[in-house]
Amino acid sequence: MRPTEIRALSGLRIVAAVWVVLFHFRPLLEQAAPGFRSALAPVLDCGAQGVDLFFILSGFVLTYNYLDRMGERWSWRSTVHFLWLRLARVWPVYLVTMHLAALWIIFTLHIGRVPSEAADSLTAMNYLKQFLMIQLWFQPFFDGSSWDGPAWSISAEWLAYLLFGGLVLIVFRIARSTRARSLVLLAVAAAMPPILLLMSTGQFYTPWSWLPRIVMQFTAGALLCAAVCKLQLSERVRRGAGYAAVALAAAIVGILYLLDAYPLAKIPDSSGLVDVLFVPLVLTLAIGAGALPGLLGIRPMVYLGHISFSLYMVHELVHTTWNWMVDQFQLRLLADVNGKLTLLVIIGVAFVGAVLLYHFVEEPARRWMRAMMKPSSPSSGARTESAPKLAPIHGPREERTKALSARAV
């Protein structure tokens, strides 16, 4: 029987989230732990790649849950139901952190002598765009698009969710007539346009570069999931995939250090080239057993993966608050014990905030919003458990059941 949640991919989410968090906290690491910062500089400096990993995971997990239910034929009811469930997953935390960010900007206007640089963006139209999660759609660059910095990627994902109803129809038909190996190759090809753009411009961050990142990497994740769902693997193959996942993770880190030592002259942002290994990494973690998949699938890692979205959304608020306090009170982290303890407290506050958001906002609001939507009837076009189309990751075709609890950012 197919598992309802691929635990290794849930654990991978916290790795991607911490990668982004440490990327944003690099100035603090430089002050309080310069040795740690310099030792991990090649990895930390490209933490923005964690967002690309999130985009692939989102396409994979949503397809894992909805390919059979939405892929056979178009249904307005099923599509609206899907979109409401996605809102239930991301909107509550998004709205809370958005309003916290707005309140913080207002606070800095009236308290102290260092008003937030984002004060000029407090307009009614900007509020409406952010409330509807469409603020990024009108800007070539994501910097400054959202009061809570990481929210730009949620605006990008909302676009992908709106396109998913059509995408899943295409992926379903491709998967029905394509072998798993070819689907993997298609997934790799789908993930290539952002990498080719990087190779042509030399820059990872160019006008509208966020658009091919979300559309193509999300699509790559969807195609990869379709491939995984067709596989029937022996335990030996699964263990081999687990070892391959270790090799791929080591290769990603190794390549980052190699490119840091020997940068490509015509590609200043060459570290972004490691994105090419994300699809194989997600593949081997999804089908692998033991080794790295086993580590990411342990209960604490899965729990951290569940709170990773809240961590991703709240950490920049903590970072922004600390930066304001530094300017307001002339604070400075020193590379001593007190400085390191202060840094750990700042990071700890972000994690505590994530836990509180998860348990008191994300999960209760998700359950409340899901309860508003009645289950779709068989006539709505949703897939039922008795009529799956694709084979499971392992086990006979007729044993595949509908996934309920796999998660995406």
C-alpha cells in the first residue's frame, strides 16, 4: 500500500527551510560566529536555492495527492475544492505574518528614531495585493514585494496553484502513456530553463527570473511524482536509491565548495548550477530506504518538516526586529560567549515562533477551513480510492490508496 506521506520529503523541508534561514542570518553569523560562517560560506551564500527545492517539493507533493483525483477530467468543483484546501494550508500563517510585518512597520514609525524602510509601501493597494497573494505578479524582482520578505515565494506558489488544475490534466495524460524513466528525464528537462537562464546571463537574480523558477520547477516536481508513482521497486533498489541520495547530497555540497574555490568567470552566480541535482535528489529520497531517507524520515525530522512553513514565514520577522534593535540601541554582536548565546536566542525565538504558529494558527485554521468544504461527491469529477490510474511506489497497482496527509509549502 502506498504511504500517505513520504516522510523523507517531509524531513527534507526543514533542511530547505534552515538553509534559507541561515542564508538570511549570515550577517549575524559573521559577527557572532565568524569561524562557523567562513567554514560554511559556500553553502550559506547560496541559501536562496532552498526556495527552488521548495518549489520542486510543492509540485511533487500536490501531484502525489491529487493526480488521480483531478487528472482524469476537468471539474470546476474539484478545482475549487483543491484551491480552498491550498488556501487552508498557507493563507492563515501568511495572513498572520503579513499583518505582523505591517504592524511592525507602523510601530517603527511611532517608536524610536529608525523607521522601517518599507514604510512607503503601506498603501491600500499594496495591502490588497498582499492580502490576495498576488503582489509578486506585477513586479520583475521580488525584493520589496512583500512586507514579510519570504512571502514573495507564497505569491509565486499561489500562481502555481491556480495553474495546477490544467497542469495535472496534462501530467496525467503524459504519465498514462510514458514510462517512468522517460518521465524522470522530462522532469529533469522541465527544471532546466532557470538553469539555462543562469548560464546565459551569469546572474541568478534577473528581471522576471522568479517566473520560470516557480512554473518550471513546480512542473518538474509534478512530472517526477508521476514517475515515482509508476515505479514498483524491490527492497534492494530502494536501498540503492538511499545510498544514491547520500551521494547526491554530498555532490551538492562538494560542488558548492568547488565553485567557491574555482568560480566560473562568466557565471558570477555559478552556485545556482547545483539546482540541476535537486530533481535526482528528490527522486532518490522519495523512493529510497535507509541511509539519508531514513534519517530524514525519523519522527523529529518529520515534525520539524511540518513546522518548516511557519519557520520560513516567521524567521525574517525576527531578523528584521533584531536589525531594528541594533540600529535603535546601537547593539552589536561580538564573537564571544555572550554573542554566540545571543545568536542562539535569536534563532531559538524564530523556532519558538514557528512552533506557536504551527500549533495555534496553521493547524487549527487549516482544520477549520477544511471543515467548511463538504467532501466532493463522485459526480464532481474527483478521483475515488477505487479507481486509481497509476501504479504505486511499491506494491500492486490495485493496492494504491488516496493520499491524505502529505504536505507541501
